[in-house]
Amino acid sequence: MLLTFLMILGFLVVKGILTPLAQLLTKQGIIKENYRQEPVPAALGLVFPLTLPLLFLVQLGLNPFGPWPKMNRGAFFAFLFLTTGFGLLGLADDLLKNDREKGIRQHLRALYEGELTSGGLKALFGFTFSLIFGIGVRLTTAGNWWLVLPYTLVAALAPNILNLFDLRPGRAVKVFLVGMALLMVKSYWNRGLNPTLFLGAPVLGGVVAYLPSDLKGRAMLGDTGANFLGCVFGGLVVLDGDPVFIGSTLVLFILLQLLAEKVSFTQLIENNPLLKFLDDMGRD
């Protein structure tokens, strides 16, 4: 019942700010052409780093008084730092992006040659934020120090992986929802009601409120939204604490990142009838 309430709360808060935020972005010229060559807000995913951290903090404030499982405050603030930091990096990428450099290797090459691109900025500070997050989780939850490495890599790779799918209306959001559904079902199966579910619930509600705007081509998630949602997933995978799931997620992320350097995900989806059906579902 409480999880349902949190999902509804996330839905209503995001729904309430979507239209005025879209109008503000349009007014300020933060727009791009969609697949129909219509100008639409280019970073409406900003709605997530604006609203969800506030809902997380409300949950933390109510935590001692509610019936839900108690959160580890140190790990929670490490998670809050990570998600807010990646939301800021995504916004910087949306505002400063140079489309000449595409792919993480090109951004890192430019950084090595002394040129700072928006992608290089995100890679440099994104890894730093993820390392701080990994150390913070280790210090507040104990465990072996070697765990800092997979914690850091999962957190650092997750935003970029979701970005790889943000090439068609609604695709990245669908991938995020599938990943979150798997994580929350697995978490409930292993641990019952736990903080992972309560942190994830308002995110799912907010994403459901946003999804129609993206699917219908009325707005774009932008790097702001993709980075924030990606690191929410990566951060929750780490906080959930299942070493098998963390390791499996890291292996999957590495394989997807390597595959993206060689092939087009869009082409792979177009050539697979089932994936194409799921990818097209809900679009005009």
C-alpha cells in the first residue's frame, strides 16, 4: 500500500511540473527537432533531478516514523550525491554538447589531447562522482575494499548505457523501466520490503508520468534525464547489495559498451521483429 502511495506521489509531482517546465525550456530556446522535424523541448528529463531528490529527502525525513524498512543514512546521502551530480553533468552536456564528437572513445581521445568536450567533462567528473559514491557506500555499509571497484564502475557506466538507447522516442525510458522492474522484483524476492523498493517507487511513478511526452515525440529526455535515470538504476543496484546482481549488471554494461562501439543498436532493433515491435509500442 505504501509503495503504491509513493508511486502515485512521484507520478503527481512529475506530472504537475511537466507542462510549465516544457514551456520554460521552449521559451529559453532549449529545443531540438523531433523525428517529425517539429521543435520540442530538448531536455525535459530535467524534471527528474528537479523533483525526485526532494521526494527522496522526504522519505528519509519520514523514515524514523514510518512502517518502512530503515535506510542507511550514509549510503542514502552517497546515492543522493551521485544522482544529483549526474543530473548536473547531463544538463551541462545538453547545454554544451558538440555533436562532432560521438562515442566515449572520441571524447576520451579529445581529453587526452587537451581538448575538453562536454562528453569528456561528463566522463571525467562522472567517474569521480562514482568513485566518491563507491567509497561512501563501502564506508557506511562495511564489506571488503575491493567492492569499491565494481560499485564505481556500475555507477559510472549506467548513465552512459542508458544514453546509448536514447535515439528514438521512448526507447531509453522503456529500457530503464525494464531494468527497474527486474531489480525491484529480484530485490523483493530476496529481501522482502526493503529500502531499494521505497527509493525506486517514486521514480517509477515519475517516469510513467513523463513517458507519454517522450513516446509521442512531444519532448526529448536529453542527457539530463538519461544520466539521472541511468545513475538512479546503477546506484540502486549497488545499494541493494546483491553481489551476483551487481557483477551480472557490470558484465552486461561492459558488453553493451563494447558492442556500441562496433554496431548500431537501432539497426539491431530494426532487424529483430520482437524488439522492433516493443520499440515501436506506444508511438504515433
